[in-house]
Amino acid sequence: MSKVADPQKSDLMEKIVSLCKRRGFIFPSSEIYGGLGSAWDYGPLGAELKRNVKSAWWSTVVHQRDDMVGLDASILMHPKTWEASGHVNNFNDVLVDCRRCNSRFRIDHLKDGKCPSCGVKDFTDGRAFNLMFKTHYGAVEDGNVTYLRPETAQGIFVNFKNVLDTTHRKLPFGIAQIGKAFRNEVTAGNFTFRMREFEQMEVEYFTTKDQAADCHQRWIQERLQWYLNLGVRKENLQLRKHADDELAHYAAACTDIEYNFPFGWSELEGIANRTDYDLKQHAQFSGKDLQYQDLTTGEKFYPYVIEPSGGVDRATLAFLVDAYHEEVVKDQTRVVLKFSKQLAPVKVAVLPLLKKNDGIVTLAKRIKNDLQKEFVCVYDDTAAIGKLYRRQDEVGTFYCVTVDVQSLEDGQVTVRDRDTMAQERIAVDRLKGYLREKLAL
Ligand code: GAP
């Protein structure tokens, strides 16, 4: 039997960052040039994991509902979008400089009004710093300014009428989108938690003013349940309602889903009541009628919007942290990423016990070729079997299939379960069906 060794919170983050680099989940961006602050690249396993997070979200939020459709809007939008949305005027952090040590901080990050670097209370006046990345489109450098979108939401609002006219939806209904967003964050850090380029998974759910409060509560519960269904431990999730003075300029109410990261409870996703703010703003700035018309009563009005807005990168990081386990097995530490079936980047590893035995290699390759049509598989023959198992545990591979000399005689292979480490002999011709059953959601 194994017992759980509790990794200290303080070094847990370090271990995860190191595992991510060593095993190809996450690399520093443009590392050969020394990296770029708060930019990260997903390696082969990270790319698989992130894809799984996004498809789990899309499946739950779009495909498994009757009241949702998807959208994929462009990152660059007409610059007026950002005037209308309020981001040009309001999307600011207020910064101060310490006169003693010249360090720069967000004013809302100061504790007791003291400089976190030197402890002195002597700051310059606050200056507003807009978080949007400005860019130019077309060949004229000075004109044609626009921004890299700081949230995907506005792509949904400006397409509200297009979606309505083409899908003939009735309220309540929602539009979902996954895509990149960019913010020139002042204080970055904590690995992929706060990046300057990141991905969002956002829903704008349109409803009536009367239904908005109930609808908000339902989305909070549904979004919380999504993380639980994907295996995040309940004790590591909490809801936090925003105080009035924390609310974004467009929100009447907001509740965050927070995760207990090694660096403290922090926002994974915000579920906001955006009222009819955005549609009204875009109607005013564009001069277009963006109202919804109830065809039975003929009434025209601006719907209210409930917005569950999560970060792909933050969710991926939370899934990684939550999956990280250390266990002591036969006096040795076994590191296992206990991802859920849906999220595990690799489902099956095929391992030939002897890489110089032609019969074993041929059978192992045939098995891998067959399984990879249905499951994400890897083939590894570069170490002894104990080491191969450890390697697969460390990246969360669900099953290891080992082909040995006996397999050539009895047509059976050993299937090892990641979590229990239990091993079973399974006939090769039953293997696919066996794994299909085990890996079914
Ligand atoms: N449309 C609403 C909106 O953008 P937000 O709370 O600013 O709201 C939503 O962002 C989510 O996007 C956050 O809960 C977080 O998961 C993710 N996010 C925001 N800024 C981020 C950053 N700098 N790095 C990584 N993820 C970020």
C-alpha cells in the first residue's frame, strides 16, 4: 500500500513549474533569448492538456445544452469597440513609484500604505496605466490605432444581432467563445496565473432583467460543478462575492470561483451580471438597433447579460496543481498527476519490455497503431520498465500496456492502472474494448 506524502505548499509551486518544464507541459516563451516576462509556451503535453480543457468546456457549455451557440470572432476589432465598451477610459491600473527605492507598484497591492520592497511610506502620486496593448493596422504607422482585445466578450456583443438573425434564438440563450486575450499586466508572475497573452473561455448569456438574478445564481452553480466534475477537489474551490467597490465598470454583481493555489486563494473564473450595459453602449456608438424583439408581445428591449468568464490557462494550472500527488511506495517517492479521464493528456502508453526482441517490438507497435485511432497514445522503449511506469505516472497517463515475452505465447498483455498500480492480463484482441470501457466518461 502507498501512503500520501503531503508536499509542502511552499515548494509545491516550484515542483510543478519544474515538472512542467522537464516533461514538456510548459516552457518559458522564447527561452533561448532569456524568456519574455509573463509569456509561456505549452509543450507537447501541455498542448494536449489545454486542448482537453477547452474541449471539456465547449462540450459542457455548448454541445450539451439547448440554449447555447458558439462563436469565433477576430482578435482585432474596430477601435470604437473599445471606446463603447469603456476599456479606453476605464481599463486602468493605478501605479505609484516608491521615492526611496524607485520600485513601482499597483496602488491596490500596497499593504498598510508601505513600500513592499523597502518599507518606507513615500510614494509619487498615482498614475493611471491602461492595460490594453495598442497596435496599428494597415501600412500607416501613425494612424489606424486599435488594440489587441483585452477580453473576448466584446466579439460576442458586436455579433449579437448577427447571431440572433441567423439562428432565430429566443431568450434566454447564450453565445460561447474561446480565444486569446491580451493585457499589459503591470504585476505579473505566479507562472501561468497572470500572463500578458492568455486564453479566455467566455459565455455571454442573454436573458430578461427579471430573470437575471436567478440566472446568475444558476450559472455560478453550474460553473462550480464543471470544475468538480473534472476532478478538482471540493475543498480547493470556493465562491467569493465581489464587494461593491471591486466591481468592474460594467458589472452590477460578480462572484468569483477561486482555487486554493499554492500562492493562496485566487480567481479562476468570474461570473458577472453585466446588465444591459454593453449592448446599449454598442447601440449608442454604432447607431445600430441592437434590441431584442419578443415576437409574441412585439416588445423591444435590451437583454440583460450573465457572463461566466474563465481563463483557459488558469483552469489548466489549477488542474495541474490539483492533480499533483506524491506517494511513498516501497520507500520511494512516486509523483503522479491524477488527472481525470477527460483531461489526461495521454490515455495509454505502450511499453515493450525488451526493445531488442523483434516479436515484442512488432506486436507492441501493432497495438499502438491500433489504439491510437481511438486514444491518445505514446510508445516508449527508452528505459527499464520501472522507470517507464514512473515516467508515465508523472505525466498522468491513465494506462500502461506492457508487451513481454509471454505475450508472444499467450496473446495477452499487462495493463497497469495509474492510480492503483494494479496490473491485469488482458487478451490483445479484447484490449481496445477493455480500454474503451475503462476510459468511457
Ligand atoms: N469578460 C470579463 C473578463 O474578462 P476578467 O475577470 O477580467 O473578466 C476573466 O477575466 C478571466 O480571465 C479570469 O477569471 C481569469 O481566469 C482570466 N484572466 C484574466 N486576466 C488574466 C491574465 N492576465 N492571465 C491569465 N488569465 C487571466
